[in-house]
Amino acid sequence: MDRDRAMRVWAAVARCARERDEHVSSRHACLACVKALSLRGAGLVLAGGVGKLEPVYATGAEAGGVTDLQLTLGEGPGVDAAESGAPVVVGDLGADGSVRRWPSFAPQAARHGVRAMYSVPLALGALRLGVLDLHRGEPGEPDTDELLDAVVYADTALMLVLDDLGDLPVTSGGDEFLDAYPALWRAEVHQAAGMVSVQLGVPVLEALVRLRAHAYRRGRPLAEVARAVVERRLRLPGAH
């Protein structure tokens, strides 16, 4: 993790919330990203189950329309990014290659005023947890720094989603927030989330939320709780 970049992104997200006199949330990650990268809009989508994506937030009606369009048609950059776990960058949705790849979505997205998109997956290792769709009103691709910033905004949005779904307090300090981030990338956390998902019959995102909430409420490191689950020394409440 590029900590300097992550701190800069966190500062922008926290400032966005402060200007609106609101508690920091994934909504502010989307809004701050749009402002920082001079975008037309953004849409945040989470994985609700096997092959199922659910919209969480859009920066406006236009962004929400593009998100709904992808989910209704089952095609688009965001759908591909969520499935592959890799960013999908589209410099021109009106180009022949875009229309061939997404024959239903691309022409309709252009009619919504979206001419370019880049979709960044919300992913932790092999865990596919959603996607952050970023829209531009004119053709063009992000440069390397812009794409790296977009990835960090997506990671920050994911952290905030996990805190919100787990009903955990969000710190106002970037250092404390970012110190919790590396544990999410540990292999045993991903393995434990998969095991809890099966044990509880819930999507892996919900399993990860429950792991983090369990660790927080018992004052234990997430990696320690995950290791206990993997070694079958711990079963979360509700597991059979």
C-alpha cells in the first residue's frame, strides 16, 4: 500500500464528509473521487450473492441510471470488473470495440451522457466484493496516477462499507483507519471469510463484515480471529 497516497485520499474523503457535516461513509469516498479526478459521476455496487450485484450509492440520477442499466442488461465494464477482479478501462464507449463487447450497454450508456468509464473492483485477494464505476462525459482514459488514485478510493470505499455494515465506529483519524487496512489483505482472513460464508449460508461480503465485527467487539486483531476460524478453534454465532 502506498501510504502517502492512501493518506491523501483519506484526507479528501474526510474533508468531503466534514463539509457536509456528516459522518464519513462510502458515499463520501464516491463524491471525493469524482471531485479529485474531475469525473462526471460514480456508482458503487456490492456483491450480494453468487453472480448477484446490488447498487449501494450513485452520485446522481445519471450515474444511478448507468448502474441500473448494467445490472439490468448483465453487461458493461462494471460487470466485467466485478467478475474478473481487475480494473476495466474504456476510453470511448462509442468506439466499435466497445459496442462489440457490450452491444446493449454501450450505445445506451452514451445516451445517458457517459462517453468513457473505468470500473475498479472492490476485491481482497480472490474475494470479489463489488465494484466502483467511474464515469466521464467525454472520451479519454485515466493516466497512471489517476488510475492508482481510483484504486485507493475504491479500497477506501470498501473499508467504509465494511464498517457501516458491521455497525462499527469510523475513526476521524486517517492513521488509525489505515492501520486496520493491511489485515484485510491477509490470506487467512480471506480463507476465514470463505469458511464463515459456507457455515452461515451468507454472501462472502457479509461473512467478512461479521468477522470484523466479532474481532472489534472482543478487542482482538482481525488476523487472530481469522486464524482461529481457519484452525477450527472458533465458530461465529449462527454457524452450524
